Amino acid sequence: MSKVQANCLLLLAAAFWGFGNVAQKTVLDHLDPLSAVGMRCLIAGLMVAPLTMLEWGRKFGPGYWMSLTKVSVLFSISIIIQQVSYLDTSVTNASFLVSTATVMTPLAAWLLIGERPTAVGGLAAAMTVVGVWLLSGGLTASSSQGDLAAILSAACYAVWMVELGRHMQTHGAPVAAAAAQFLGAAVLTLPLGALQGNLSLAAISDAGPELAVLGIFSTGAAFGIQTVAQRFTSASHAAVIVSAESVFGAIGAAIFLGERLSPTGAVGAAVVFGSITLLSLTTDKISKPAVAD
């Protein structure tokens, strides 16, 4: 897969996340955060698991299982904290604050794997944060615990993207990695949702439309696509491209909720896509995948 193809896949993932932002908020009208995460990840895991047969019999190198466990745990932590943040913040604030992973990821890559940020990459990351801020209309006057949780989830996502990139470029097998992340999160959260949340057949039925959107598109398709694409592009570049989620979220709000972008928001959307275009014109140097396609 070429870098251009990987970037296009990441843009598709961003579209799935953006259009699913409203569902991530409204699902909490029916389910607690742990149950919501568990159900969306269970749906995604069941969707992806049969495809692992395509990778059956593949030999994995040393450190594979430890690396896969690390990636799966980081994924679970990130998605749980993000879902919890929606309890006490707006969709607009959460969208902006989670997108700060764009600037955290190059720093995490530098600290964890020694990948020094380039000048163009740093400029693109900064442009992205400014663009998303303009698109969101800025944060509300007061910060809440939900805002802090969204920032924490952004930091966790930054570390996850770095570790996911390292895992994929070393070991490959994207379907197995995606299935492990989804089913691992479901196994972790569903028992807690049953014991301490409001997980029940009635609640699941009421949240059916939101869970379908989140499970199939925002989790199974989007995170699955990112898992595949990060074998062919760096974590820092991926973070900038998936930040287009905020733009697609605004488009979704216009289509489904009748909302319209302000002139400032339109400028912000242009800045985000400008940063993605700038990044797409640069050379993304990553290590060569260790296994064949």
C-alpha cells in the first residue's frame, strides 16, 4: 500500500468518526459509558473476528504477544476515557480537545521511539489545532471534568497511535490486531457495565441505532482502517489526517441536524484540510514493514 492510499484510508476513518460524534453523545441517554464502550466494541469485534481466518497460520516474531497486549490495553483506556468525557462536556468541546492528540503524538513518538518531529510536521500539527479550534467556535468559558477527561484521552490516544504504528510496522497482521483491541475492550468493560452500570437488554434495545453507528462505523470500520493504514504511515502523520474528524462532524451536523458553519468555522475547516494537504506533500519516512503483504 502506498502512502497516498494509506492517507485516503485515514480520511475515510475520520469521516466515520466525524459522522458518529453525535451518536457517541446520545448513546449515553440509554447506557453508561462502560456499557456503551463494551457494546460498540463487541459489535466491532464480532464483525472483524471472522476475517482473522485470512491471517491464520501466520508466524509471528518475538515480542508479538506483549506488543499486541500493550496496544490493546492502550486502546481500551483511550476509548473508555473518551466516552466518559461525554458525560460532562459538549460534543464541540470533546471534538476539539480529543483532537489535541495531533500535537501530542509527535512528542510521544519522539519520547517513545526517537522519531524526531520535522518542521513541516510540527507546522501541520499546529495548523490542525488552530483549525479545529476555529471550527469548534472555541471552548466554553469554564472547563469541566469532562474537558479534562477529553484531554487525558487525547494523551492516551497519542501513545496508542505510536505503539500501534510500531506494532504494525514490526508484526503486521492488521485484522488480528483490530480484533484483539475490540474484543479486549469488550471483555474488560461489559462485566463492569453489568455490575456497576445499567447494562440490560432493554437499555441495549433503546440504544440500538447509536450502537449500530458506533459499533459498525466508528469502531469496527474506522479503527480497523487506522490499524491497517498505520503500517504504511507514521503516527505523527496519521494524527494530523484523522483530525479531519472534526470537519466531517460539522458536515454531518449540517446534513442531519440542519446546523450551518459560521464563516469562522469555514475558515477552520479550510485550515485543517490545508494542514493535511501540506503533510501529504512531504516524505513520510517510516521503517519498512517486517512481513510481506
